[in-house]
Amino acid sequence: QVQVVESGGGLVQPGGSLRLSCAASGRGFSIYAMGWYRQAPGKQRELVATITSGGSTNYADSVKGRFTISRDNAKNTVYLQMNSLKPEDTAVYYCYAGVVGLRYWGQGTQVTVSS
């Protein structure tokens, strides 16, 4: 079993920044990919960004140039630096840790962008 815990959400004004963190823990697993999805009220969960153990990244078009995903493999921790935040970025952000054949999800952290 892999435990995934997110932190760093909160309320921020438009144009502001937030940094989300996600730590995965467990014994006997090799985590190869980690990433972030988000779900706004009344909408489906959507991809935000992913990163492999080798450092390859993938971003949703809506966040390219504003968000940066990074990873500390030694700590099984992934970060999402979010800059130039917009009200439409408001959502619950979920982190996942991928092992062979499975994804483990965190409980989510709320990000609210509002003046």
C-alpha cells in the first residue's frame, strides 16, 4: 500500500502564487510517475501536470507557462509551483503516485483563487 498526502492549498488572490507538495510513502514499491489532477465544482477531474521518475513532464495547455512540476525522487515527493493564478484555477487538487498497474491518490487539497 502507498500513502499519498498533499499539502499547500489555500486562498490566494488572482495573479498570486501557491506551491503544492505531495509525499508518497510505502514499502516495497517503486513509484515511477507522479502528478496532479484537479476537479472544480460541477466539472470532471482533469489533468494538470505529470512527471516521471526520469524527469519527463507533461502539462495541460491551460497551465503551461504558469505551473511547474518538479520531483525529489529520494523523498518520493512532487511539487507544483503555481504562478499567475486565475479564478478558473479554483479546484480541489489531487496528487497521485503511480506504481506498476496502479495509481494511489491523495485526499485532495483545496485551491481557491479569489479577490
